[in-house]
Amino acid sequence: MFDNLRVVRLEFDIKNVSRSGDQVTVDFVSTYGALPSEFKLQTTTMLPGNWAIDPSAVITQTAEGFRATTTATESVKYFRIVR
């Protein structure tokens, strides 16, 4: 439950998160247009957690938007995109 929450500006929308083995992909679109290098994938293993940029993540442009690809060997891992 959230109290007193306000979204000021939503710059992108997560469309899909999938995992195959230990490879994870996060598909997202940006409403303002951008380059792949402007985004970073952050991860944490617990919530609330200390988010850190995933240095092994690769973000590419797709026909629909963008895709972040990384590996995850942990049984639980949380992801978020930042700009």
C-alpha cells in the first residue's frame, strides 16, 4: 500500500520481463525517445534494497523500443531501469 504517492513524469514503460535459464531480458519503451546508452539496468536481491547499476547489462534498441539483457544466477533478483 502506498500513501501520498505521486507520479510526476513517466519516461518509460516496462513491456515484458522474461528469464530463460540465467539470462534475463527487460523490454521497455520510452515516451520521450532516447538512445540505449542513456539507460541503465539496476538490480537488488531484496526490497527495500540497495540498488546498484548492473555492469554486465547490455541495453539495445529494438523495433518496439529497448531491451536490457543480463544474467541472474540468484533465485530472487529485482530489476529496474533508470535514466
